[in-house]
Amino acid sequence: MAASKHDKISKFLSYVLRHKPEAIGLTLDEQGWACIDELISKANQSGDMAPLDRSLILAVVESSDKKRFAISADGIRIRANQGHSINVDLQLKPVIPPEFLYHGTATRFLDSILREGLKPQQRQYVHLSTDIETATAVGQRYGKPVILKIKALFMHEQGFTFYQSENGVWLAESVPNRYIKF
């Protein structure tokens, strides 16, 4: 599958599974799962995409380097692993984080972060990574990158909860500025 077609399908799946299922009349359950057959039918009816089929969706899921999506054990449903702007219960279990986690952002957001800390904005959680390279790649998407070092274990010891999504992204409801090393 051509990279551009793969990217287009991945972006479409992200859009409907993380942000706007109603854009194609799709229904997600409380945990964010959608029936693959319903997704295919609704996507094809919408006319927004070249025709989708199960093999295309599975190819996108399998080849995704970021593992954005999960297929249910029975192969019937699909969901996004994290990044939702809609309220879903991913049934994440609290996890003790490593001593430090990292957050990539752009320099233009630093003043706000200095004042208010990290907030999820339109998403359910703040996204954090275990390495500087991943954080840098994320930050570059928004402008000149800056990497913030989060005192994650100390936060946890102070009563904050951390989760880890199926694809390894660390999640927190917020990160107050006192736990950020600038």
C-alpha cells in the first residue's frame, strides 16, 4: 500500500475513532470500540474516502509505527489506543511511572505551560514519553521543539495517577508546573 494512501486512512481512522465518530454516523461504545463492519459501511457511505475494506484497515493497524489502533481479540472491533477528544473509558489501570517522563511541545507554548502546567487541552490526557527522541518528534509537529522533563515518580508519590496506553504512551490528567523541569 502506498504511504500516502496508508497515511490518509490512518488520519481518517484517527479522526473518526478519536474525535468525530458522528461525522460518518458511527457509534462507539463506552470504551471507544467500533464495529469494523459498521466503520467500513459508514465510511463507504460517506464518500469521504476511497472504498475501505477489512484488509485495508488491518494493514493500517498492523503497519502503524505508533500503534495508534487496537483490534479486539475476536477481530470484530477497532479503537484508538489514546488521544481521544471525546469521553471514552479505555479501562486503563494506574501504573507507577519511571522517575522521569518527557513531553515535547513548541516554544510558543512555554509561557502558558510556565503559568498553568500541562493540560490535556482538547484531549482526555496529557501525553508523555519515556525518551527524549519521541518527545522531540512530537514537539516538532507544533513548531520549534522544546522538551520538558517531568518528575513523574515524584508526582506519583504526591498522589497523581499515571496510566500507560496499549501502545506505550504515558498519560496523566495534568502536570502542574512545579513538576516540570524547564
